[in-house]
Amino acid sequence: MKLRVTKRGCFGRIDGAVAELPIGYEFCATDIPTAFIGRVIVLEQQSVEVEADKKKKGK
């Protein structure tokens, strides 16, 4: 899923260095990290089933 930081207090790795993620920063994750709940919004959520169906159709 694609997430966007909306509030301060989220830390992660940017170009290999640990730093506070700036507001508006977008990143992909498989799940919302517990510490980020209430500080990020979901922009896109992809279903695993949809991806599996696309792979089957492509074969």
C-alpha cells in the first residue's frame, strides 16, 4: 500500500540514513507500522488477490 505522512513523529530510512520523515513524504509498505497510526494516510491499497489474478491472466 502507498502511504503519505500527515503529522510529525514518523522516523524511517531515507537514502540509508535514519531521519524524521517530512510531512507529505510518500512511501510503500505492506502494512501501516504501529507507530505511524494516526500520522499517515493511505493513498493506494492494493489487494494481493488482484495481483495474483493479473499474473494468471498474463500466462
